[in-house]
Amino acid sequence: RWARRAFCGVERLQLPLYRDVATVERLETDAGLRRLLRELPGALPLSLRLQLFRRRLDALRLDAQGSAHVASVVDLFTGQLAPGFRTTGVRLSVRRARLLQDALEQLGGADVAAAVWRDRFVVSFASDVEPGRAEMGIDAGGLFKDFFTELAAQTFDPRYGLFAVTADGLLYPSPAAALLLPDRHELQRTFRFLGRVLGKALYENVAIAPQFAHFFLAHMQGRYQWAQLLSDLAAFDAELARNLLFLRSYDGDVDALELSFAVSDDSLGAQREVDLCPRGRDLRVTRDNRHRYVSLVAKHYLHDRLQPQAAAFFAGLRDVVPAELCALFDAAEWQVVISGADARVDVADLRRHTQYAGGFFAADPAVLRFWSVVESDLSDEERALLLRFVTACPRPPPLGFASLTPAFTLQRADGGDQRLPTASTCFNILKLPPYSSRTILRDKLRAAIHAKANFDLS
């Protein structure tokens, strides 16, 4: 029943002994805690599991990519990278106008091993104006984030036809994707690539803006929670869910409705009748079997139509993020892990973990005016827009701004009262001119975040 409706606070289900004293360090050493984590992860606080998830992925990334602070050194006897040293990385050259296509060509092949995605990507942008030339800039991490944030945005954009969107703006694989990719192997290869994109975002600690539907994330572990069918169906199609609930409690003559165990499906471009069970179109819906009919209709829309794409997608994610880490969270928690906490921006936490550059410091009058405007003048929606303007994601990191990488940075910019603030989302930098008054700062900041204005190359 918990799967359909929470009937108490989640802390009531967590073991007090472990809730109060468990730490990431104890999870690494305590056999009882490790078993509990494996068998019943929900018994431990989400914040603790998030810390463990991030710690394990950071360790895997360091092992695969080496440290950013030392050059590559290869052992002459084994041919392997010396411990702690930096890999040369996987070099990618992409065009901004064909970013998704170029990424798919270079990384989406069947022969691209999962280990490639765990290595670091060294990105250069080929000029769209002068073929053969690259844009200026050395990838010290910023170009990768710029590339990857845009790749994720295009990958999950419903306009490309691979994903569809619910009425609430949540994404799920489009059943019509088979029209774009009629070859079954090509369809699975593409969705495996898309899953690797999401896995790489998690692996590199890059928050992405798209949010996914609960009924899609429920496919994560390869076993759907059937108890959630009707509640998930309401998110997918509220009218269909209402009609099925009406049928389930209908007091009239069900036979008179002339329903059969089949549905009309036009997701592949043409109207076709799909049996919900063997020879379903010949089986009438009656008062006795209507509950089975309701369940099978919901299963068709939420599981059967999505299962091939979902299976390939999450197999791709597990190519980058180990399966044992994927098992730490349920579908609702995965939304937080992927896209950040669906909560208000904690201005105090953001301010506490902000860094300053370009001559700014915490007590600078311009900095104090900035925080005064953010705290007192901006609405919750505008604070989310500010966060998106600077980091490309409107939601706070699930572990707070202490875990934001790179740190949120406020940098002094040249220019007077006529210039708008700009942002380098690849480094999470807000470039702010020292405006002459608080009013001008407020108006310019609002204009920038509502217009989603300029990206600056750093």
C-alpha cells in the first residue's frame, strides 16, 4: 500500500539505531549495515545513501580517469596508467549545430565499450563557419560541461521524437520512436546510448534539467511495481485512469458496454487493435473479469509499450553506474538523484558555499547588494531561474550546494550600469558588474534570468 499512498512519515520506517549513528564510513565497514543496505536500502536515510552513492562514483571516476593535478604516466612494464595519474581521455570533436548527431556517431556505436564512458571526455567544438577549424578554448572541464549539458538537453527534448511528455512535463520513452527507428536493433542501440548519457551525467556529477515520469523510472530495476499501476496511469493519462476507475466500480450492466480485452493503439502512426491477452479481441469484459481488464489496460500503456526502450535505456545507464548503486534508490528517489531536489533554493546554503573571483569578496558592497536582492526581492521561481541561468539546472543539488561542482562563483565583470549580468554555465560562474545601486542590480538581474541571456566563454 505504501507504493500507492504514504501513510506515515518516512522516518517512521527507518531503524532509529542506524538513522542516528550511521555514517558513510560505517556503511563501508559495518557488515550489518552493508547487508541492510543491500536488502532494505529504504531503512537508511536518503541523505546517507546519496553520500554513499556520490562517494562510490567519485572513487570509480578517480580510478578510471586519474587525478587532474598530475600528468599521465604509463607503467612501461604493464602498459597501465600509473595510480593517481591523469588519463589522456577520450577526444571528441563536435559541431554545435549537429551536437547530438556527432555525439551519436562517435559514442553510439555498438563497438563503443562501457569503459569509454567512464573515462574523461576531452571536448573541442568544431567551427560551424570554418570547416576544419576548432573554436578557441582548452577543455579544462568547462567545455565538457557545456557540451554535456547541451547534449542532455537535446537528447531528452521531446521534439526529437525519442521521448514524450506527460501533462506535468515529465519525460518517458515515446512509443512512436519505433517510427523513427524501425530497425529493432537500431532502436535498442539508440536508447542504450541515451541511457549512457544519463549515466555519464550521474558519474560526472552534472545535474540535468529534464525530469522523468515515475512510471518510467519504475523500470530501473527491471521489475515493475504492479501495485502502482493505477496511480501511475493517472500521471500518464488522467482521463483514461478516471474511465478505468469508473468501470471498476460500475453498478450497471458491464456487458452492455461491449468492451473486449483489446485496445486501439495509434502510437505507430496507424490505428491498430492490440490484444491485451491471447485472442483478447474475442474475449468480452464482464462484471467478473473487469478488474483484470483494468489492470491489463494499465499494464499495456505503462509497461508493455515502454519495456523495450526502457530496458535498453537502463542497461545503458548501468554500463556507467554499477547496478549495486542503482539499487540504492526507488523510483521517486531517483528523480532527486537525477535532477536535483524539488525544493526551494536555500539562499543561506547557497551563500555559505559561494566562491568569489575577479576582485569580489564576501564583504564587497556589490556582493552584499546582490545577496540582499536574492534574499528579499526575488521570488522562489526567480531564484530557480537564477540557479538555472548559472548552473543550467533550476533545482538545488540533492546534497546541498556544498556538493555543487564546480562551486557557485560570483565574479566581478567589467562594464557599467548598461551591461546585463552574464553566466558561464560550464563553470557555474555568474559575472556581475558592480552596479551603482541596488535598484539597477535588481532590474538587470531579473532581465537576465528571465531572458536567459548570454553565455560567456571563460
